[in-house]
Amino acid sequence: MAHTPIETVHIHLGDRSYPILIGAGLLSGPGTWADLPRGSSALIVTNTTVAPLYAAAVQAALAAHFAQVHVLALPDGEAHKGWEALNQIFDLLLGKACDRRTVLVALGGGVVGDMTGFAAACYMRGVPFVQVPTTLLAQVDSSVGGKTAINHPLGKNMIGAFYQPVRVVCDLDTLQTLPARELSAGLAEVIKYGPISDMTFLDWIETHLDALLARDPAALAWAVQRSCQIKAEVVGQDEREGGLRAILNFGHTFGHAIEAGLGFGEWLHGEAVGCGMVMAAHLSERLGLVDMAFVQRLTRIIERAGLPKVGPALGVETYLHHMRVDKKAQAGDIRFVLIDGPGRAVVRGAPDAVVADVLQACCAA
């Protein structure tokens, strides 16, 4: 496989700043694991799908730096992103008498990353952790920025903490083993950066979408790098989502409602976000912020990426119920990330009647 050069994107957060390493062959690269916090033990948290592919390589690489390297493989999938799996991490840490210098390593997709980060934030009130995202979605979004959480039956990611990793390692080789459905799901989070921040990037995505779907290493490298650059810029200005950072949730208010309404795991997160972006674009058009040509263009790109453009028939009231418990909601008023002209996002409310109209237009009969 053609190897891309290693790129580094920096998250600037004062004494909690950290690098995102992007390149091929990083899992076993000698420089990848250098200069980590010194401890006697490390714990690799992964899942039953990723463990057979990459756990041994990461364990061997970490063995040069830690006296003990433990591995925990959790059940795979969004349906397991809850207290039970989180407690398995704590059980192992306590059972092995791991101290507060233990380093946790999240090896997997967004579910593994979110849960491992939350465990690291909680264990002994905070131990260091490294994100090693193995899905496109995790590399371009969930591994970056310190959002950690588990789901609750009443809402997605409602129990968690802002807790930054000490390093993010994006090994592009891991994307070659990704199922096609997971690749498409990750492209949703790549696509979102165009409408909210950089229309030139959306032009590039539109031109190179076939190369991305074919897993061209150079195309994937730029998609990950540019996505991380945009997210790093936003997180550096608004770490705890007081304002600006909320724009990164374009498509997520509708998307989280789809996930919760169907039952977590029925649709992949990226699939729900892709469909949610179509809905949010339509809402933006109904409110006079963008024209229909923009909505149609974005919808075509999402469809070409292999993502759904029609929402499930949950019913308007079910959608509204789940959106009212979204983290951006204020006093029960739903807040949406809308496109205020191509390349600009705004967080604002919308009349329920207009939202209902969009849902009826965008969902299966």
C-alpha cells in the first residue's frame, strides 16, 4: 500500500494541547508511542471486531514503554454504549490494581473512544488516555475534541464529560478494513465540514467522492487532515460548546432523534447524521437562509456517499420529543444547526409547525 507522509494537526488548549497524528503505518511506528505519560501499565480498550485486527500490534508497540499492557475487548456497537460496558473497564482497572498513572488507549470507533475517554475522566478522578480511532467517522470527528459519554435510553450521549486525550493517532491503514457501510457513515462527518465552514472543501469532496469510496490513500489522507484542521480550529475557540462549537452538530439534532427513535444501533450514527443534514438543509431553506439549489446539491452528495436521504417514519411527535432532550435544547426549545448561507452555520430555533412540515416532507410515508 502506498504510504502517505505523517501529518500533524495541533489542538491548541493551553496546557491541555495535544497533537493529532495522521498517516499510514502509525500503529507500529516507533515514534507514535514515544513521550506518553510514564506509568507502569496501559490498558487498551477495544471491541470484539477491532481486537483481532489490531490489538496485538498496538500491545506489542506499547510493550516497549509499559511494564504491563492489558487488553479489554468490549461488545461491538452503539447498543452497548452504556453503564454495563463502562463498568467492565472499571472492573479491569480495579482488578489489576491500576493506579492514576495508568494510560488508557481507545482502539476502535466512536463508541470505544467515547466510553474509554469517559472511563479515563472518571477513574481515580482522571487518568491519561490516547485516542486511536480505526473508523473514518472517529478519525474525522469523535476522537478529536474531548467529548466523552455514554448513552441513556432517553437520549444519546447525555451522560459524559469534556476530557481531552493526550494524543490522537489516525492510522489511515485501518480504513482499508472498514466495512463499506462504516466508510459511508464516516463520510457523513467529512461532508458536514463543507456547509458549516469551508465550501472549497465541499467542492473537493464532490470531485473526489468516488476516490474516497474506493479508499484511495491520498484522498482519505486529505479528507481526514482537512476535517481535523477545521475541528481543531473550532474546538480551540470553544472547548466546552458554549457557542461556536455547536456548529459541529450540523445534522445531529435530527440524526440523534432518528437514532433514539429507532433504538440505538439500528442506523449507524453517520447514517442518521447524513439524513439529518438533508432535513437541516430543508429547514434552512424553509427559513430563507439558503436556496433550494444548495439543498439539492447537498442531498446529491449525501446520496452518492451511500447515505440515506429519507428519514424513518417515526411520526412528527416522536421526532419532536427526542429533539427536545437534545443537549442544545434550551428550556425545552429545540435548537438547530442551520446553514446561514453556504459555508456558514448558525444555531437557532424554528417554529414547530415549520419543523413538522420538514419532517413530513423528508420522512418515509
